[in-house]
Amino acid sequence: MSIECGCDTASETTGTSAKTRVPNEKFVQAYMLCDSYSELAEELGLSDASVASRANKLRKLGVNLPKYAKAAKAIDVDALNALIVNQQ
């Protein structure tokens, strides 16, 4: 999915190292079209931590951003039990 985010970089505006700047309106639009922080980060050219932090900040300010569903972490119970048996 490609989102037209209207972003600019610091290097384009100030001649400094590239840092993507995304207006809040574009961030929210992209947020609503994505399914995860990883997808959102990729679309906006930011890190996963950066987009998660920004979403939390916006929520604290009263923006009603829904939380992304957490990915289920698969646990291989048999493999973990085998490790315990091998250590005894």
C-alpha cells in the first residue's frame, strides 16, 4: 500500500541530515489505513518506535486513535519442555 503522506525531510528544507517530518493530519490518515506500527513506519519512513510513541502522544492529547491489534506470539511449548528435560 502506498500512502501519499505529504512528508518532507529536513534535508529538503534546511540542508541538514534527512529527518522525515509528517504533519499530524497525514500521520492520522496513514495510521487509519495501516494495520500495524511496522507498516505505518515503513509507509512514513520513520522507525516503529517513533510511530508508536507519536500515536501514544496523540492519544494522551485526546485524539481517538484506535490501538492496533497485538500480533499473537507463538509459543512452542514442546520445544520449551524439551529444553527443561535436557537441563535435568
